Amino acid sequence: MSTDVSQNLVTISIDGKEIQAGKGELLIAAAEKAGVFIPRFCYHNRLPQVGMCRMCLVEVNGPRGFSLQPACYLPVSDGMEVVTESEKVKKAQDGVLEYLLINHPLDCPVCDKGGECPLQDQTMAYGPGESRFVEEKRHWEKPIPISDLVLLDRERCIQCDRCTRFADVVAGDALIEFVGRGDHTEINVFPDRPFSSYFSGNTVQICPVGALTAVPYRFKARPWDLSQVESSCTTCSMGCRIMVQSSQNELTRYLGLDADSINHGWLCDKGRFGHEAINSSDRITAPLVRKGDSFVETTWASALELISSKVSSAQAAGDPNRIGFILGSRLTNEDIYAWVKLAKGVVGTDSVDSQLGDGLKGEVIASLRRATINEAVSAKAILAFTGDIKEEVPVLFLRLREAVKSGWTKIATIGTHGSSLDKLSEVTASVSAGQLQLLAKELMKESSKFPELTKLFTNQGVGADGEGLVVLLGRENLAWDQSVVEAFALELSRALPRAKFLLTLHNANFAGSVDLGAVPNMLPGRLPLGSASQATRQKWAGLPDRAGRGVKEMLVAALQGELDVLFLVGSDPREDYVDSALANSALDQVGFVVSVDTFLSQSSAKADLVLPASSFAEKSGTTTNLEGRVLTLNQKVAPKGLCRPDWAIASEIALELGDDLGFDSAAGVLDEIAEVSPLHWGLSWNRLVKSSAIEGMMIPISATSLSIRPKAMLDEISTPGIASVWDQGLPSSKTAYVENGSTSADDKPAGEPSSQTVAGPLEPIWRLAPVQPLGFMNLAYSRKLYSQGEHLRNSAHLVHLVVEAKCQVSSKTAEKLGVSSGGSVLITDKAGGEGQFELEVDDSVPNDTVELVRGSFSISGFSPVRSDETVNYVKVERA
Amino acid sequence: MSTKIVTARVGVPESFLLSTYLGHGGYSALRKALSMTPEDVHAEVMASGMLGRGGAGFEAGRKWSMLKQDPIRYLVVNGDESEPSTFKDHLLVENDPHQLIEGTLITAYAIGATRAFIYLRGEFALGLERVQTAINEAYAYGAIGANIFGSGFSIDLVLQPGAGAYICGEETALIESLEGKRGFPRIKPPYFPAVIGLYGAPTIVNNVETMSNVPWIITNGGKAFAALGKGRSTGTRLFALSGDVVKPGNYELEMTSKTFRELIYDPDLGGGLRDGRSVKAVIPGGVSAPWIGPDNLDLPLGQDEVAQAGSMLGSGSIIVLDDHSCAVRAVWRITKFFSRESCGQCTPCREGSGWIEKIMHRIELGSGTESDLDLLLDVCDNIAPGLTWPPQQTTICVLGPSIPSSVVSGIKMFRDEFMVHIKEEGCPFVH
């Protein structure tokens, strides 16, 4: 991946001016870089080109003299002569624009796209002033729903093929197509097959006219009334870059920003339309204190006083671990740091955790060699042992799909049940928990018991030391305890020391939580608890000297009456902890539960005190995505009611306890993080905003990342709706996949922490998997994109997409059970808990396995997963 | 009596059966070809100088030479004949399917194709039945399949019906359709299917009539074929004569041996115009072609001769308009066809064809204005800049620039008639 590209440059002349362009680069892009904008509609830098709209016709010299050629379809070649401003070009472009307008309704005043419409803009810039078309325009019923979220107005459509190309080529959901011929060509869905894609909203964003509109945004605002800030989506751990737009202090829309290393401009629908929850009138807007069975509003002052007294009396009992903190995925890095500092530096307890049995141990995460997303998509091969990427980190699925379809990498998937990655995988292998140790040890050895995997990786050039292999590591099956996955990862990491890991856990900012010590036994910077520097000790006076409890231990302690005060900061263990039966009975036993939340969740509804927290877009800060990239979050609207940012709440509590956390702004918190955590060294708000802008910064920051990337102009036509000039980064190509930070100088990949910050090498601990009891079946427990969550429940247009908990078995197993699809089954766990489910036959589930899709189990008090089991089995019977 | 090549057996009872075909020496050309090297077979076709019979008139042997020599190569026979007034292939597939199959197999052998396809217009119900039956018979006879006639050459031949789109006669749209996709012409580059064609493999696409000539060329030699006709126009051509003539139909004629006038008036051919009317215009090569007037009737029926007169011989379909037919109505009907059949892929053709049709319809119905004529020409100019022949184009394929031909011809040759429609607010002709 050479940075010297001069050999690959060609010289072309545009309107008599000589310019240099990359060999093979499309003329339209090369011209744009040289400052010559060629008008276009169908061209999109993230889609394969089709040359259909003909707006970009320019004159190009060829063997038969100058002829009109589409600039979006023509790669530049040395000596190419191009004319973009001749009479002939002007006439052709005017002609195309006139054609596009003859059947286009001139309903701009009532069209959502009006004001940010490429057709409108280019008509102003290029088109003839008046229409010569006096005939009747073509008519269609308008608009028609093509999915729950997207409406289609075929009268406005200019048949540019962008939405259809996106659906087919990028998303792999070819559910919209051209229908009909001539000027009655339309885009439509197939009968009874709606455009039910997780990515449907992207078609609305890339539509160059108002043909596709999103139900949640329709008629909500006019573009010129919107103001916007750049931010990052925190729906999952991907960290997609977005533009947050609002009108009159209400969020109206998120648009995907094209960050080359992250989301390429795409978003999933859950992220894109999630803003509705923030506007919800069901938000908590004032502190609430429990009075018997209900809450009454209280003041911040009295709430803080109550907390102070409860904490003080718990502290008086002598054991700081009688106070616990469970942090959730809503938090920014600054929020996390402030709460961890409150817990470990002020209250003096190490009982802080941020994962709800659906993650991996902080020390394990910290010890694995990390891969970036770009390294993963260009790896020689990928081993996937992860939850369904499309369900858990949807946009990463798009990046992986692109990589496989482009032949950049090959994937092998191992697991216990089918996933969306299977279709992209060269090899899929079913594994049991008992096989994992051997698999990890012998993966690249001749003796491998998984010859298909080994053969694929060897053929792909993966080294015996794992060089070139990226492991997508997540929680493939929540019915297996996390320790199984941790042991596998450590074993594999020992056997293949040069393999890298991309942690594909779902929860937003899980990486920030680990990096900032929101797990037991760790400090900010992935440092072990005992290794605090002098500087840290000065700022964290109350630092405990012994390790505290993780979530599971806290819940067990609570059951035994050993937890006096529990802070739930944006976490809802009653619903989200994998063993919800344990979480529910344990939380009932805690002396005093403080919940800092945005909605009354299962847990906060039963808390003793509820504090109203600012939501996304109501506060600024940073978040760290799954690859370890720190990204900015910007405030766009004022917090609702009396809501405060979580970091400020921690500060207030500290003050009430007689201590000062020492910061009064999110930027101030970040400054202290950079001071205390060697991992975050060099990071500051200004630097994040100014130097690396859209891509964020990988931590630890390496010396070479100080170089500023070349800027590319924003293609407003590719990304309508985003005004102004934002640094878009270079279009991606395999050769562009060089991280700022990964230099050839020290051959150390970006994202890999320097040795001083790593917790020492960890040994894999293999716990004996229990034998499958007679009459019990394997359990696969998985999560869907639209499984549960307060955010979904409070988004008016997403709530009806929430999937119900369901139970899937293969047709063979269904036959054995004597139940057919739609029938009812009774599931019993080893501890005797029962739940009744509707059965769905799905042959991607292996025989003798039951796959449970996570829904809202806590409501019935049923949890198929028991946290004291390494591997969970269940009994399934006809109900 | 002139030489008949492709229609030699037309009129023979049950000409479509294998037994009839064998009785007339059928499949001996294939046997002969298989005893030659593929290069020699190719050389015979080169020597014949046969121009492709699909419309573009590119030399068949030269096209074969352009085939990229990849291990997988395809031969596709284009039988999607669906332009108004073009019906020559229709005759051949129904009356002599074995001749088509034999020519296809010889060609497949010559170019080293690994599989051959016949893509036939879906509306040719009888043709489809006859070709499929013939394929089945030929398989049973050992002419198709593994180790043909013990020669060691093997190939499968697949019949694929079209689904009703005119555009699928465009070779790259045909390939897309054959791949199971929507029939959108492919954008160039790559310029030729011979490099990247069906399923991305090098592919030769030849017309039904082209293929049907091949057995005769192998039997009689390329030289004998080249001896027929004149200049680049070698062999015979099947002319589909229609319009206001007494005897419309298919006529196989040695190329350049007759003029338009002879074709129209010869009692053995067109038999003259009905009711003693006179020729108003002739559309010489399908509705894509510019029209010629009565002053050009003495042009010989040859490729270059017609091209020099500013039109094309195209698919060999010839429409005669007499002095009782309305030029405006004719133009409107032709533009209506193109607007219905535009695939909708690129803007100028999709929107332009509909617009032109609407204006033409308006003029025909009497609601036109004089400025509509300039508008029509300018709208056409935005599809085919300069309105030259052969045309330039702003579109992906040549369907777009086919639209202006009739409009420009109509306005140029019959401006007065357009003006009568406009001034008298209606069509002066009786329909």
C-alpha cells in the first residue's frame, strides 16, 4: 500500500486545462477534484455506475473525433481530451434536464425535497428556463408505501436507479425494481413483498428527487429551517457518522455522513429513525422519588441529598462493595469517566460494571490484538464467531458484504445456529462448546479437526502465526456463558499471536467502558486497578485497593442482602441482563436503587429514586466505536425538562458527598481523560473536531496520525440534504485502506494498545461444559435488530417493528415435537422456569436445537439463560 | 429463376420435419464442416463475405474473428424479430428450423462455442414449437449433444423464448434477458459481446437469417456465395415487403440484382401498388431507417447503395406508402411503437420517445402548431445530436437515435402535409 501514487497518475485535459488524475479514476470524479463540476443524477460514489441519467454527457476525443460520453462511466486515460463547456455539451445537458422535467410534477412547494433537491438545484444551474412541454404529464397514484418507513411517489421519480442499486448491490435486499417500459417505467416492489430492509432509509437519503420520503420526516420541516451538527450514532457499537438535524429545538432527522473508515454514508433504519424516542413525551423530565407504589416528582437538591445519605450510611457499614454501579450503553466517554471516578475515586468501590452478561470481560477485551474495520474488510481471511452481525451491528454487515462481494476477503463462520453472515461465508461450521478449545489450538495446524476452515485460511495465505487473519468476536450464542467465548479468544490469541480481533459486541460504547475502567479491577487506559500512576492517585483520592464485583457478582450479592445501594446509570438489568430471572429477584433485594435514565424502563420503574438524564443530541462528548475509534457527539437540542448530562449528575453527587470531580464541561472531562489515561494521550476536543473531523481518531494515537488527510469536496448531489462543505474523505478502495495510525515504521497496527497499557497476558480458563441432560435440547439464544429496548418502544414509527419473542426449530425437530409452525410449545429450563412460545419452523436452525429470539422475557419472569450455567440446555414440549 | 438459399424448402410440405430436411440433403453441411478444421470452416464463411442479416450489416466472419479465445465461449442466435413490418426470420423459424439449427451448429463448431442458445421472440408460438421439436429431433439424430456424428465435437443447444420486449433484439439487452435479468441494453464499454457477453464470457450473437445461410456456404463454398451479388453485398437476402403493394410477403433475392422499383412492381414480386396508385415513400430497412422518395426507386437492393442514399438496408424490411396514405399518421404510428418499446433505462429515449409521440399524435388529430415542427426536430436533436445519418446519440443504445428517422424524413419530405394537418386542424386523409 504505497503512498507514492505518482506512477499511477495520468494527465488529461479538461477544457484545455491539463490536470493529473488517478489511473482508472472516473472522469466525473477526476474533474470534480480539479474543480470542474459535471452535473449528474444517477452517479453515486458508493454505487456501481450505470450511466443512465445522461446528465453528465461531455465531449471526449476518440478515434472518430469528439463525441458525447457519460463522464460517470468513463475511466480517465492518459492524454484524454475532455470538453465540458461546448455548445454541444450544453445542449445535451439542457436536453436531458428538459426531458427529466417533462413528466416531473412541479410540486416543489409541497415536496419534502424542495430546498435540498439535486433536480431543483441543477435545473436552476443548467436547465432551460421554460418548459416546452404542453402535453398531459404521466400520472400515478401518489404516494404508495413500499415499506413501513418509506413512501414512494412515482410521479417524482426520475428512474436514476440509485435506490434499486443500493437495495440490490449494497444491502442485498433486491426488493425494489424497475417495472414497465418507456415513459411508464416505474420503481415498485413485488406483489406482497414490501421493501422490508433494515437499510431502507438510505434510499430516501440518496434519492435525488422527492420520490422516496421517510414516513417519520414527511411534512415535518423544510430544509432551510433545519440546523445541523455532525455527530455519531450510538444505537450500536459501529459509531456511524451522522448529521443531526433539528428544527425549533426538536430533532427532525439524521442523515448518514460518508466516513470512509466507518459507514460510507449508510445507516440502519433503527439508528436513522431513532430520534423520535428523544422527542417522546414519555421521557423522564424531573427527578422522581418513590412513595409507596408510585413516584412523586422531587427537586434535584433533595434527590442528591437522599443519595448522599444512602451512600454515606452504606459506606459506614465498612465494605465499599456494598455500593455498586451498573453503567449502560447510552453513556459518552465523558459520562463513563465521571461515573467511574465517582465510584472508584470518591465512593471507593471497584464494583462497577458496564456489561449485562451479553459482553466479554474487560480484561479479555483489553488483552486482545485489535483490528480496525478497514483491516477486517481487507484481511486475508475472517473467522466469524459472533452474534448475527446484521442484527447487532448492521452497517458493519454492509461493509463485510462489500468486502466479500468485491473479493477483498473470505469469511468462515462458526457457531451454533444460522446467521445472515452465512450467505457471505465460504465455510460455515457448526461447533459445540466442547470443541472450541481444540479448534482454537489447532486452527492453522495440519492436525486440525476442522479441515475446511484450515484449508480456507491456508489457501487465503493466513500465516501459521495467524498473520492476515481477523477474528470477528462477539456473543454468538447468549446461552453460552461469556467465559466460554473468553477462553476461546485467549486460546486462539495464544495459538495465533498475529491474528487480530474485531470485537463485534452490540452495545454502543462498550469499548469506551472498558478503556475507561467501567469494569471491575481496571482503571482508565486499560490499566489494572493496582497500577494507578501518581497523577491518577492524586485525582482519584478514594481509590480502592481490592477488586470489586462484576454485574453477576453484584446481583448474587444483592440476593444475599449484601448490596445496599445500586446505581443504574442508563442500564436496565431487569430487561437486558441475560439471566433476567436472577436480575429481577436480585434487584428486589437491593436496599436503595438509583436509576439515571431517560425513560421508565423495567428497572427504573421499580427504582427508589429516578434521575432524569439528557439523551443523545442533548449533550456533547465522545464515544468509542468497536474498533477503538474515538468519535465526537454534538449537542443539537436543549435537554428536556430538568434533564442533565450523566457526567454532570456524577459531579453533582460527588459535590454532595463533599468531593469535587474537577470538571465543569464535557471537554474538561476529556482533558482529564487524556491526562489520566495513557491510552487517550493526546486527545482533546479541539483536535477531534479540527484535525481528524469525520473519521474520528483511533486510540492510542500514533505519531503519524498527526498528518492531515487530503480533503475531498462533499458531493452534495450524492448526499443531498447535507449543506456546507464537510470533509468527506477519499472514496474507498482497497488501497485506501491504510489507517492514519498504522505506519510501516513500527509495523504496529492502529488500535493495538502499547504494551504498557495492556493488562498482562491472560491464561484461558476452560470450564467444563456440562453434559447435555437427557431430554434437553441445545439452546441458541439470539438478538434481533428490533428486539426489545426502550428506545424502540418510544419511537413512534419503529415500535410496530419490534419482534416478539419467538422460538424456532428445524422442520425435522418440529416433526419430532409433533408441533407445526404457528403451534405452541412449552420451554422449561434446568431450574424449572417455564415459558410458552409460538413455534416457527426455520431450517437454518440445526436439528435438536431450539433458537429463541430475544424479546421481552422479563415480563413473564422467564429467563432461558441461567448465569450459573456454562452452557444452557432447555426442554421443549408441545404445550 | 434466381438462386434460393434460405427459402429453398419454403413451400415443401412439412418442410420443418427432420425427415423432409434429410431428404433435401440436410445435415450434410454439418458432417462436412465437422470433417474440416474449425479454422477452415471459419475461412469459408470469411470467403463468402456474408454481411450479418440482423440490421447492422457487419460482416459475419469478421465478427467471429473478434471472439476472445477464453475457455468458455457462447453462441447466441438472435430470433427476437419484433419490429413492425419485419417478418423474415418468422418465416425461417417456422418453415425451416433444421436449417437454422444446422447453421448454428456449424457456427458453434467454427468458433469453438461451448454452448449455443436460440433466443426466439416469445410471440412466435408456432416457431417456438417447431424449433423445439426440431432440436429434439436433432438430438435424437445425433446432430446435437455429445460427440456429434462421432466427430468428438459436443455442444448443447438451448431454446429460450423472449418475454415480449422489442429491446431484447438489441444484442446486449438480449444477453441480459437470457441471463434472467430485465432487458436493459448494456452500457459501453465493453464495446462488444465478443469480449464480454453472456455471463461475462465471450459471446457471438448472430441473426436467424445469418445462421440459416451457413449450411449453404459450407456445402457450396464461400466463393459460390460471394459470386452472388455485387461489392460488399454478397449472397441473397430475404426482403420482407409490406405496405400498399398488391402482394406483400417475403422475397429472397440475389443482392443488388433488383431495384426497389422491380421489387415493388415485378408481377412475380410485389405486383405493383393497389388500385393503380403511386409510390409516395419507401421505408427501406425497417422503421428505424430514414425514408426514401419515389426518385430513389431505381436504387439496387444492396447494402452500400442504400447507405449512399442516406438510409440503410437494415433488417431488409421494406414498407411502401402510396399516395393515399398519410405521412403524419405513419410517423405517429412509428413513434408510438418506439415510445412503447423504449426500455426506460436512459432519459433521452425514455422521455423523448413519449414526448415525440404525444406531439405527433396531437398534430395528426389537428391540434398541432407550426412551431411544433421545430420543436419536434429539436427534441429529436437531443436524442441524436445533429440529426445526421448514421446518427450520433445521447443514449446508451441505438433505439433512441432510431426514433428521429421517421420524424425527420416525414417533416423533410412532407412538410406541406404536416402544415395541412395544422392549418385544417385535422387529417385530410380517409382512414
